[in-house]
Amino acid sequence: MKAVMLISLLSLELSYYLLIIQTGIVEFYASDIFAILTLPIGGILGSLLSPYTKISSENKLTFFIAIQLFVSFFYPNLSAFMLFILGFSSGVISVLMIHKLKSASRYEIGVALSISYVIGTLLFNYDIDERDVIALLFSLIVLIASRFLPKEFIVQDLRYNHKILTMFIWVLLDATLFEMLSRDSGISIWRDGFSYEIAIFHVIGVFLALSIKSTDLYRSIVIFVLFFFSYLFYYLKEPYILSAIYPIAISYYNIVILQTILKKDIKTISYYMVFIAWLATGLGLELALIL
């Protein structure tokens, strides 16, 4: 039962981030970073401050998911203050959620990420103005799941130790390409009928990252090579190949990042999330607008 709740929490919260925050709100405001500036500011502050309260992690997680649920009632036309609140709650939730994953097995993490990628891909073309139902439903399920999670944190013996700068670059490459693809009507693989292929290759990427044992250097090289070919086939306008390589790159590097930061204490996790979840994605959006 707890495994199901943990998988539900991770998969649907990640889907919420992709469909509501990363694409829904960003597209609603036409990728205007200044219009949504309070969102990443709130996310950064939420990530930084999440470890520094005396509320238990279980109650704190439930509290901020409830705030996310409340804000979702007003999606997508959110005021600057509401965007800040959503960003702050998302920042807190992301840190606590990763901290909770210390008790998860490799299988549970793999299943949860696979589900989130499939859901995010299949619902990507859902009208952004009508995603309020998605926001409310996902938040409600996540809220319920948060009350059934294991309370003890078990630090697993994970040997991956990539530097934060490397992870920052991975997320930056992903965020930039993702935003360029989202805005490019000529080769938007999600809107061009490749949803099933993308979902399948996301799952393949998760399986490869979890099953193939290799050194840190080898994994870094593989990720950079995958991104190199993703950008190459984007500029060559080859959606068939891109819809296979890019999803594998996303799944692969996210698994490596998770395995890395799961070894960290909650304060260190909060700093990592500021750099890789907010600063890198924000900079990626800006680069995509320039390019």
C-alpha cells in the first residue's frame, strides 16, 4: 500500500509540474518570463526554506500539497501573488518529495518516473486553458497519497556522485531544447503525432539508466552524446529520430540526478533543487527565446 502511495505521489506530482507549471502556465503567459517572474522566485525560496521549519516533514508535505490544490482552483489565470504561492509550495514539495524517496526502491522510482513520462506525454496536447481538471485531480490524489507514506527515511547505498554543475548543464540543455520544441510549429514532436513513440522511449530510457551499471564518467558521456544528437536532429528537422533520442536523454539524466541527490541530506537537496529545478529551467527558457 505504501509503495503504491509513494509511486502515486511521485508520478502525479511530476506530471503536475510538467503539465501545469512547466507548460500550462508558461504557455498561458506566452513564455513571458517577466509575467511569471514570481513563480520561479517562489520556487527558489520554497526550496531553500523547506528544511528550516519545525513542522514534521509529513505534515509539511501535506500542508503545501493542500496549498497547491487550493491554487489549482484558480488555474490558469493566476495573479503574481498566486504564482508566487504556487512556486513556493512547489519548491517545498519537490525537496520533501525527493527526501521521501530515500525509502523507495529502484523499482518504485523507475515505475513512478515511467508513469509520469507517459502521462505527461499523452496529455501534452490537452488544451492549456482546460487543464484545471488535471491540476485539481492530480493535486487531490497526491494530497491523499501524502498521508500514507513511510515515515522513516532509509538512505540507500547509491554510489553516483555527479557534481552540481554537470547536472545544471543537463537540465539547461533539456529546458532549452524543450522550450524551443514547444514553440516551433515546424517540429513540435508532441503535437506532430509522436506521443506514443515518445512515451515508449521515455520508459526505455528509465530502464537503461536503472539496469546498466557503469562509471560516473561513462554516464556523463552518454548523456552529453544523447543531448548532442537531440540538438542535431532538431536542427536537421528529423522528428522521427528526435522522438526516440530526446526522450531517452531526458529519462536517463533524470534517473542519474535522482540517484545522486538521494544520497544528500535535506538541506543539501534544497540547494540542489534551486540550481537544477529553478535556475537552470529559467535560464533554459531565456536561451530558447534568444535562439
